[in-house]
Amino acid sequence: MEIEELLKSNTAQIVKDLYETDFDQSKIIINETRKEFEGDLTVVVFPFSKIAKKKPEDTGIEIGEKLVEKLDFISSFNVVKGFLNLGFTDDYWLKRLAVISQDKSFGFSNSNGKKVVLEYCGPNTNKPIHLGHIRNMTLGFSVAEILKANGYEVHKVNILNDRGIAICKSMLAWQKFGQGETPETNNTKGDHLVGKYYVKFDQELGKEFENWQNSAEANSEYSKWLEEKDGKKSKEEGKEQSELKKQFHKSFKNTYFNQYSALGAEASEMLLKWENDDPEVRQLWKKMNSWVYDGFQQTFDRLGIDFEEHYKESDFYKEGKNMVEAGLGEEKFYRKEDGSIWADLEEYKLDQKILVRNDGTSLYLTQDIAVAQARYNKYKMDLSIYTVGDEQNYHFKALKAVLQKLDKAYADGIHHLSYGMIDLPSGKMKSREGTVVDADFLIDEVVEKARLATMELGKIEDFSSEQAQELFEKIGIGALRFYILNVNPQKRMLFDPEKSVELNGATAVFIQYAYARIQSVLRKYNQDVPTEIKVNKMEPIERELIIALSGFETTVQAAGKDFDPSLIAQYTYNLAKLFNKFWNQCQILNAEDENVKEFRILLSNSCGNILEKGLNLLGIDTTERM
């Protein structure tokens, strides 16, 4: 907001004149005045009282008097402890509204010449997109739109984790139990079909593991485990033999898969064949992945998620190993006696990080090195943003450190857009056990909830079936996106399916309804929106509404700086509440004076424009009628 910079520069000059001290104006704090106090903006005075060697209240009065003298738009001031509250003239806010109403790009910045590559989604091709992906995608998409609004050139990309043992599990289960079924024969989305066989593999593995638990091999491994655990001591602590065996079996499942399981051996063999370009395995892999990609795209389209480019892990894992080998030749990395290659990252306050295993296979980090290089070759980005859950914090610190060790120009620009996980009331989601909240089923649920709520209100009798369905989609998907984005990304979320589809309170539909109400007023006005303001005074709520509109600019900037769409979500909700308050308190079309009516139409239209901008930054559509 220009007014903040004007206040900062004048306050800094006054401090210099009064106290003969230069003060960095960028460190002057300006806030909106708290509602319980009179004023529009507040200058925090505490830093100046130390310079003045006076009480904060006395310092605030001295600075306030000088500001009133210098700036004709300041009509009054008051000091509460160390806070200087400034009141502006109605004329100032009316002129501010005139600027906002005429500036179609208000709140958005011009190009800053910087490029961003923003990665989000990152699904595995062995299962459908789930609730965790929805948080990832809505967050990544919204941050991309917010950065565009802040002047960045943004390229949205996706990484498809399309290779590895998990993919082979789905392939093997389909091969063994699928009897040739396809998405067409089963009338289901391709990602759902493949995910079904990922779960099926784990179920069959569980049966196999249960049968193995009574074998001589199992008893031998259990005895070894007891010795390591000091079994006698455990028994003395009151643990029953059956309880100990359960504990052993739970801890041994991965080892069983790798060492004893027939299914595990088949899956590992399939992975080895894939690595060696076996034609039959590769053909099956391409076929099943194509099913998944078709399913993913249907979900992306319905959610309104888009990407400029999809990167595939399978295209980059070899190049990643080549980059590691080159780094080894330059003595950036070192090889252990077993043949594995490592990076010493202690100078970056990390530990030793493996880059290539002793059998020559790569890791996610190895792949990400190559992908980062490919993106830089294409986009020459200043900033690389990875939207990934906070359980991968270490991974991205290591990625940045490895690329710095390789002297890559883009390494310093790597940023992990970390977010908290989503839990269910029943506990953490587990894909292998089929306990995830499937994205498509969740979307269906919220859209159905929107349909029932809308039909209950009974305001769309004249809608065609196509118009009604489009409305239900906008309301339901908007509700889902807003529910997630209204939470600060850093916070872990407890996802309650019932609460997520509530359509009252701090929800997208509340904001969408305020927008639709504005459009209804404009339709009834049935004239061009006025461009001139012919009033010189306002009602308190009108003043409050203009101040809120003016704050959109700084909100967008703060959301871009912090990569935090929740600031936009909260802003749009509060603006919608204010407009509803204005709509209830002030006559618009039936105003007592034509100039007042035109002013309120212009104010309403400006509110609608800002609400639409805010919702669009969240990836939420508006609707003209509800």
C-alpha cells in the first residue's frame, strides 16, 4: 500500500528532525488499527521512545502532531501506550476507492523479471490420488497463482514417481490375479484399478507372511531377535510370549519381504527385469502406467489443477547416476569399500548422505539432482519450489547441499514448500491397507453435499440440469479447496470428512454467495457501473469496507512472501463478511440519493472484483447466481 510507504518516509524524517537520529524507514512498523481503538492505521512507537528518551505515550504525541501538520489526509490521532493510531479523512478513502475501482490489476504487481519453477502433486503410479495429494495440489496451485500476482514468471510442473518396487507390486498382482481386466472391462478409472492391485499385493503378502510365522525359519529368526532384545529381561518385565511374538512379526515384515517372501522375490525379479529393459515387463509397465495417467488427468481436470510439464522419474534416474559419477571424478563425493557413493555434507550441518547404492541403483535424491539440472537447462529459474510434506524436510536440505557441493548456480534458489500432514480421526492414512481418503470419492462427496444444501434452499428452480450440476461442482470443489487452504500450510491438519463439507461459516460458499449477491445487485441496477464518486462523506461501514479493499494489496504481497494462501483465504472471508454487513445496513438500489446509490454500486462492484481475485488465487471459481 502506497500510504504505508508515505507514512514510513515521513515518520523517519520527523524522527530525524525531532531527535537528530537517522532511523531506517524499512524497520518502521505500520499495522491496521485494532477495532477497539479509533483510527485507520497505527505506527508502532516503542523503537522511537528509546531514541527520544521519553515515555512511549509522549513520543507518540510528538510524532502524531508533526504528522498531522505535514500530511493533510490525516484528520486525527490518538496514542495508546506505544501505539500511535492515525485517522484519515473521508476524502482520502474516497480517492483511494476511485483508484481501486479503476485499476483492473489492483493488488497485482508488475513483472519482477524473476522465474520460478514450482513442483507440486508428485503422485506414485501405483495408486490413485488421495486426500494428501489434494492438500499438496491446492497448496502448490495457489502459491503459483499468488507468486504470479507478485510479478514472478511461474512454471507449474509435476513429478511422476513411475518406477521402483512399489510399481512392480501392482504390476505383479495384476499379472497374477487380474485375469486381464482393464479400466474399460471393469468400468473404472485406471488409477483406481491399479491401486486395487497395490492393495491386493499387500493382502496376499499378509497371508503369505502369516503362514510363514509358524515355520522353522520364523522360529529361528524369532530366537535371534529375542537374544538381541534380551528376552529374559522382557519376560521379567511381564511381557507375554504372544505379545513378544506380535512385536517381532510387526518389526520383521520388511525383512521377511526382502529375504523369505516368494511374492517379494517375484517383485524384486520384476524390478531387476525392468532395470534391464526386459521387453515384456516394460510393455506391461507402459500399459498400466497409461491407465494411471488417464485416471490422474480426469482428477486434475475436475479439480482445476494444471501443469506446464510432467517429469517422470524413469527418464532421469540414469542421468542422476551419471552426475554423481562425474562428481566422484571431481572428488566432490567419495566411494566406500562396498562400492556405494556418498556425499559428506557436514559443512552444511548435515551428515553423510548415500547417493548410489552398492548394487548401482539410485535413490530419490539421485533422480532429483538430474531433474533439477534439466529444469535449469530449460527455464533458467531463479527459484525452485518443491511442494512436499514436512516429513521430507531433510531430503530437500540434502538436495540443496549436494547441488551446492556440485557448484550448481541454481542450488541457492531451492526452496522446500513444506506442509503438515493430514490425519484422519481414525489415524494416519495407509495406502497399502486401502485406508486413504480417495480424492475422487471425496470430490463426489462434497459435490453431493453441495447439491443437497442448494436444493434445500430452493433458489435454482429455473436452472437447467447442466447449469445446476455446474453450480454444484463449483460449490463443492470450492468448499474442499477452501477448507484446506484456510489452514496455514505449516500446521498439521486433522481431516474430518463431515466438517470439510459444511457449507456455512468460514467456507468458500459463504464468499461465493456474497459475490453472487453483488452480481444480483448489479443486474438489477442494469446500467454501466459509475466511474465517478460524487459524495464527500460515508457511513462507518462504507469506510471500513474501503479500508478492507485497500488491504488486498498488502495481503497478496504477504501471502507471496510467506508462501501462505491462508492469508488470502482469511482476507476474502473477512471481506465477504464486511460486504454482508454493508448490504444489511445500507440501502443500495433504494438509497435516498442518486449520488449515494451510484457510490454504493461502485463500492459493491469493487468488492465483487476483489472477492473474485481472491478466490481465483485460491483456485476457486465464482458463480453469478446461487
